[in-house]
Amino acid sequence: MKFIGLTTKYKVTKEKLQMGISVGMIALISCISIVTVKALIESREAKDKLEADARFNELISEEETSSETEDITEPSEGAVTETAATTAENTVPSSTGEVSGETTLETLETSASSATEATTVQETTAATTTQPTFAETSVVKLVYASSELNVRSGPGTSYDIVKTIEKGSGIDVIGVTENGWYHTYNGNYVAKDLCQDEPVKVSTPTPVPQQTTAATAATTAATTTAKPTQPQPANNGVKDGMTYYGSCKITFYGPQPLGDGSYSTSTATGTTCCEGVTCAADWSIFPSGTVIYIPNDPLGGDGYYTVEDKGSGVKGDHIDIYADAGESYSTTTCEVYIVN
């Protein structure tokens, strides 16, 4: 009985020992796991902190660099050059020698130049956008100035005047703006309400009746003295009903080139130039619509021409005869008669 009791007591003690060891192992493993997890968490927190510090330092560095760039751009060209030179002198030579200082100077000068160009572009853009823009409708036709007309560089009276054209002048247009301006082939603009679709009839100046006064006599004498009356030549086959004018310089012109590469054959009176018919003259001597006769027509025609055009180079005793493109004629001198 005693042996049995000892054996039972021994078995109970061994089981408790095993249980105690198991509990101890579990507690140890738990402690190791807790320590490991804590170490991992602390390591992750330390890594996050390092990344945050690095990002913060990077942001600070970018802000400082931006501030330095603004400080370099704002001074004048002289100040930038002086700052660059000082930086180059105070720079510690590296393995590349003096290249560091020169590079700094070139970089600063480039930054200053870029800033100046940017300012110029902004000013130009602001100046360009001050003028309003208008929608344009395509219209291709020939119109005529109903009065003396200013040709402007843009669709409005605030734009510069390119030139002034006379009443009756033909104008080739390619569009019309919503504010009432024609867009010409040459890229300029004319007021639509000062133009018309039909040719303008330019009235011939009515001669002023001579008055038998002392002033008129003096004027007539002065005119006669200034330009002696030329003797009327022999018949030359001239018919009755003509008045001999005298000898005139005869030149020739053709279709007038336009800015878009095309050519215009419109006259100052609104007609279309025609070889053998149209000529240009000084309207103070030969008013528009005057019919003249030139014996031995240099173009080989019947010698009758109508003054339908004029030009800045046609002054005094000068007749400019229209000839089609491709023909070449030499300047000459001919007798001129005015058909009554």
C-alpha cells in the first residue's frame, strides 16, 4: 500500500512538472513574440520618421533654391553680373579648375536674359490684346469708294491709316467683319458704309467762265508766258472737231500687282482697263472722260483714247497708255489732240 501511494504521488508530480514546463515555454514564446513585434513596430516608426525628416529637408531645400532664384532674377543686369563675378571669385576651385565660376556666371546671365525676354513677351501680349477682335464673313467681290476713303491696318478707326484712296477707286475685298469693315486683298480694312457695289460716276469739273477783269487778264498773261502756245502742225490726216493740244510724253502701263500675287485692272473712274481705249493723264489738264487723239498710234490702233485713270507719276504733259501684260513699249513723244 505504501508503494502504491508513492507511485501515485510521483506520477502527479511529474505531470505537474510537464505542465509547468509547457506553461513556461508558452510564456517564453509569448514574451519573445511581444518583444519581436515591439521591435518591428519601433523599427517601422524609426524608418517612417527618417523618411519624414528626409522629405522635410527636401522641401526646405527646394524652398531655399526657389528663393535664391527669385533673388537672382529680380536685380538689374549689372547687379546680376556683379553677383556672378563675386560668386566665381569666392568659389573654391574643384578638380575642374575655374569652370565652376564661369558656369555660375553663364547660368546667372542666362536666367537674367530669360526673365527679360519673358517680361517683353508679356508686355507684347498685353499690347496686342488691347484691340478687340471681330468675327469675319468671307465675301469676295469688287467694291468702289463712294468718297475719299482711308485704308486702315485694322477694322476700326483706332487703327493706323495705311493710305488714302480717292473717290471711285476700285477695291478688291475678301471678307467683311461683324462691325462693318471690308477686309481687302492686301490685308487692310476699309469702312463698308463708305463703299458701294456699283462704279462711282466721277463728274467732270465744269470750266469756270472767264471774267474780263484785270486779275483775269494778268493771270492769262502769266499763263501764256509760262507755257508758250505751240504751233499747230500740218494736217497729218486729222479730222475736224478736234483741238490741237501739243506734244506730250507717252508712256505705257499694265495691270497693277496686288499684295496677294494677283493683278488689278480697275481704273480710278471705276471702269476696267482696256488696251486701245484706256489711258491715264493729269486730271487738272485732261479731266476724266476726256477723249484724245494721237496720230500714228504707238499701239497701232485708231489713235483714240479716253482718260479713265490717273497716277501719282502722271503729271503735266504726260499721257500713260494702258497695254495688256506681256507687251513691252518704249517711251516716246507724240502730238496730242483733244476731241471736242
